Amino acid sequence: QMLLLSFLMFLFFGLHNILQEAIVHLLSSIAPSSSPLSPLTPQLVKSLQSEGTVMLGYAEVTGVLLFSYLERVYVAKEEGLAHAAPLGAYSLLTLCLFASSTLCNASLSYINFPTKVVFRSCKLVPTMLIATIVNKRRFASYEYACALSICAGLVLFALADYRLDPVKLNGTGLALVSGSVVADAILPNAQERLFRRGSSRLEVTVWSNFFSFVAMTVMTNLTGTLRNFCLLMYYNRTVALYVGVYTVLSYVSISCYMTLVKRFGGVAAVLLTTARKAMTLVLSFMLFPKGFSWLYVHGSLLVLGAVMVASIFKKLGIGKEGGRDGRKSGFGTSKGGRLLVRINGYGISANEVKSDDDTSSSSGSNCEDDGSSCEGGGKSA
């Protein structure tokens, strides 16, 4: 089962990430139509090239909303729009999900895909900063070491971009992807509030993505991006096909990962996630040729290695007495030992398994009492 789930996770996330970068390349290579009757004017094309990547987040939110609703109704046998928590309680979570998805995908108009993948892996740093400033919390020494390693890796990645093309190193893109990481760092706390009110995993998934969908629809309508992107898909069937498959894979890949975490535990999931991110970086350089520097390799090792070590140590309980107030220090777990992980920024959660003998149902059907979020991606898992 583990080999099969691991293979499916690598396959679907690999396809998801390849499609994501392929769509970005398609958007950047669009040429205005010479026909006076075609709506693909130079102005529309320029708008899509600068703002069209936001629609990747829109597609992901749409897919997760649709399929989580169907899963809730037909698999979990819950009422599709029922809610235990008041809808007003979703404001912070919706804001975090909206910011995470929008800023992350918008950054692809300014930075390359590997840089986005590495930056999205660095939730540890803002999480520690927020906990230190707000909660006056101290952390275990290994967490500080991992945070320092992550920062060094990010510097190497940015330095590689600068050496290869100083003109294309865009501070706007780095600011956008960093903002999405900060939103990711806040999101688990916002989610945990809702679970404490008795909300199920699928309830939180449906409603948070519904509000994010409404917010993104309004925003893209006001900017004209939604209309322009729909016109592009109508005249360019390749883009339409890619986006359709990408929308489905957004949910399928997340489901495979959550099932893996549920059945085989957090440590195995961390190891496989790190290997998957490394595979994503390799595929990006192989399938979409771009400038290469060994600084990319060194930076990736520092970042992914630090994230893996910090996550494994946390799940094994190493350094858990580091907090000043006696609570577990660090990040990634909530009260009750629940696992905080995140895939593509959509607040979908997975229970941490207590033993490998768990035979309960797969992702989403019976995991109602956990306060975790999943990472990818997008969105970085």
C-alpha cells in the first residue's frame, strides 16, 4: 500500500507541477492575433502575461471546492453546506487561503518555478518569528539551526538567480512568494480555531474554499483577468485542456498525500515530501530548460534538508521541552499531537496516524477531529 500510494503521490504531484509550469510558459509565449476580429489583442495578451498566473490559484480553489463538496455529500454523508462554526469565524482563514494562493501564483509572473518551490518550503522561519513576537516562545536549538540553514539556502537561491540574470531577478516576485509563506504560517492557527468549534475537516475545506472562490471571482472580474483568461481558453484549446486537467489533479494529488499521512504516519510523509520536492526541481530543469547554477543545488539541499530534519525531530518529540511555558516548542503540531502539514494552500487536513495498523477510511471520509492543513505546491507539497 505504501509503495502504491507513494507512486501515485509522485505521479500526480509530478503531473500537477509540470502542468503548472507548462501553463506559465504558454502564457508567456502567447502572441497577439493578426486578425482584426480576434479578441487576442496586444493589450489583452500583455495583461494575461502579467496577471494570468493568478488564474492557476483560481483553478485550484475551484477544483478543491467542487470535489471536497462531492466528497462531503457522497462519501462522508454530511450535508454539503452545513456548518458547526458560524460563517463569520471563517474570515481569517479565508484571508490566509486567499493570500496564500493569490500571492504564490502571482509570483510566477516574476520568478522562475524552482525559486517558488524552494521559497514555499520555508514556512518554518515566519512561523518561528510570529510565535516569538506574539507568544514570547522559545524554541529548541535544532529549530534555530534549521531556520538559519533555510535562510542561507534562500540567499543562495536568490544569488543564483542574480548571477544568471541580474535583470530578471525581480524583488516583486520574491515579495509575493514571501507573503504567501507568511499567510501559510498563520493559517494552521486559524484552522485550529474552527476545529475547536466542532467543525469537520470537510466543512472547513468546503467553506474556506467557497469564500476564497467568491473573493477570487470578484477580484479577477474587477481586474478583467477572468474574462481575458476565459477568452484565451476559448481560442486556445491547449490552455483549456491543461487548466482542466490541472484543476482535477489539484485535488487528486492532495488526496493521495493525505491518505499516505493517515495510513503511514508523519515521518514517512515528510521523507517522501522532501523527495517529491527534489523531484519537482529536477523535472523543472529537465523539461523546461533554464539557466543552471550549482548554487541552486546547494540552496535546495540547505532548505529541503533543514525542513526535513526539523519536521522529523518534531514528530519524534526531540527538544519538545524547549518552550519557556512548558508547551511544545516549534511548529507543525497542535494540541493532541495532531500533524500540521500543508498542500497548495487549501486548508485540507490529514490525521497523524498512531500506528501503521490503522485501517480506517482514506482521505477525508473519517478524519473529522484534526486541526491540520496540507502543503504542496501548489501549492508546495
